[in-house]
Amino acid sequence: MGDKSSVREIKMSVAYVREAKGMAEFMLRLEFRGPGDTIEAAASRAQNKYGTPASVLLRMRNRVVNDMLLSNFMAIATGYIKATERVEKAYAHEKSLAVNPTILRLANIVAGEESET
């Protein structure tokens, strides 16, 4: 029959695929511009900005994926890191524009940072 080590490997790969699916959805949501835009166009923009192939992003969104190549996972993970860095940089820029200390404290609370008071 089957041994338990193969069952464990299958469960681990499913967990990684689920994690990659979440990262791909995050990048697509970040690039999707709303009504009038298409997911394919958002995937193309994500490919240009983050280097993750649009075909991989669309595959993760449109199909039930049970396994994937490590190269595809790494492309998604690398793109996700770039996307989160971009979001953090935009947050830091907006935070630097905040003049009102109350708004700044509220932004720190929302971001989960410690207040500097």
C-alpha cells in the first residue's frame, strides 16, 4: 500500500501550494484597478512589476492546483516579497506626509507599530 512518508510529503506540498495561491491572489488584488479592468491585464502588470509570470498567477487563480514546480513557487514568493516591499514603501511615504500627530498615532496603531510617545 502506501507509506506514511509519502502522505506527509503530499500534505506539505498542498500547504505550500495554498500559501502560493494566497501570495498570487495578493499580487493580483494589488494590481487590479476595478471595474473595466481584467484579471489578465492585472496579471500582465504584475509580471512587469514583480517578475512573476502572468501564466503562473492566472493558473493559481483559475485552477485547483495540487502541486507545482519549485521554480514557480520561488517566482511567486519573490514577486510577493517585491509587492510587500512596495506596499511598505508607500505606507512609509504616506506616514511621512502626515502632519497631525493624532493621525500619525492612529496610523501606527493600525500598522501594529509601537507608539513613540
